[in-house]
Amino acid sequence: MTPENWAGRAALCLHQTTKIGKDEPAGLGGKPNLHYAHELALRGYLCLVPDYPSFGDDVTDFPKDVFGAGLASGTMKGVVNHRRGVDLLVGRGAKTVVAIGHSLGGHNTLFVTAFDRRIRAAVTSCGFTAMAKYKGGNLKGWDQDRYMPRVRERYQNDPAKLPWDFPDLLRMMAGRRVFISAPLHDDNFDNSGVRDCVRAVGGKFRRGALETAYPDCGHDFPLEVRHQAYAFLDRA
């Protein structure tokens, strides 16, 4: 999505778990509150909106295309794809690259930002919580082939056995900018677990570089928080 009079700002926009994949952030369907790529394009950003493996038009065969290619998980396939997306944006002349996503896109935004320092700022909406507070510590939702099967195979879906948690990812982004939206009533990513993660890393970020919003809603990305997030990205 290319805006008129583009000035060099670009956004990697990652979708939630939805059959239509990239079409939702692009504004072609799904929930209006999740049309953030369309809204950022109107704001002057060149937006790349890819499908996560197995969603939308993507036809990834996990045994062949992921595990057969030497990757450990669908999550890492997503990181590889999304970093190639950053290559594309930089190749188009982007001077500043940011990333944004909701839910599935929210944690994939953190994953790609942790691995790619070209991303200057990240917005994650309903994207994570402390693993011990995800579904009461039951990590079944993370252990699918399209996400992280080693959570099951090596760590028996036990948060205490995992070698990492989300504060570790956030620390990898210190020195850049991160905006976290964690609704009070999100039934997927527990709000108190998000606050635990923020407290664990707050001192690692420079003043104003880690911003949080805790809207009084469920698993959503309300308009007023989106505007707050977009203004945060504009300052990157």
C-alpha cells in the first residue's frame, strides 16, 4: 500500500489469526478496528501486509516448507518471511521502518523486531503475556506446527521449563521504541502478565521509549489506542 507523496516512512503490518490474513489490516474485510495498515497508509506510511504461513493466500506446507527447510517452527518461518519484508521496504527506499500487529500479529511483531534491528519501533496489540499467565500456564495454544512445536516436544507445555519469556524479547528491543496495548479484559493474553513483563524491563528502555495502554475492553484494538500508537510510531 503506497501513499501519495511518500516521505520514506514504512510499516510492516502483521495480521491476527483470521482466515483472510493480510486482507484485514489492509482494510479489505474483517474488523474495522484492525484496519491499521489502511490507516497508516492514509497517514503517509508505505505499508507491507504479508500473510503469515498458512493464512490468507499462503499455502505453506509445514513438513516440507518449514521443517524440511531446517526451520524449527512456523514462528521462525514467519520471522524469515517478515525480515525479507523489511528487505523489500528498505529496497524501496524506506528511511524509517516500523512494525505493528494485533494478536498473532502482535507477538510476531515482537519476534521480528527482536531479530531485525532495522525496525525502529514496534506496536503490539493483544500480542503477549507472561507465559505462566497464558491460559493459566497451559501453553497448548503455542505448540502447533504453525507456531512453536518445541514448546510441546521439548518443554511439555510447561512455562517453568521454557528457556525464554517475553521480558527476554523486550530486552532485545531496548534502545528502540515499543508500544504495548494490553486490554484489561483480554481473555487470551492476561493483562496482569503483561504488566509483569513491563515491570521486568522498564528500566532497560530510555525515557519515553516504552509506552503502554491498558484499554477497558476485551481482545481488541480500539480507535483511541490506535491513534496513540500511530503517534508513537510517528516519533520514531
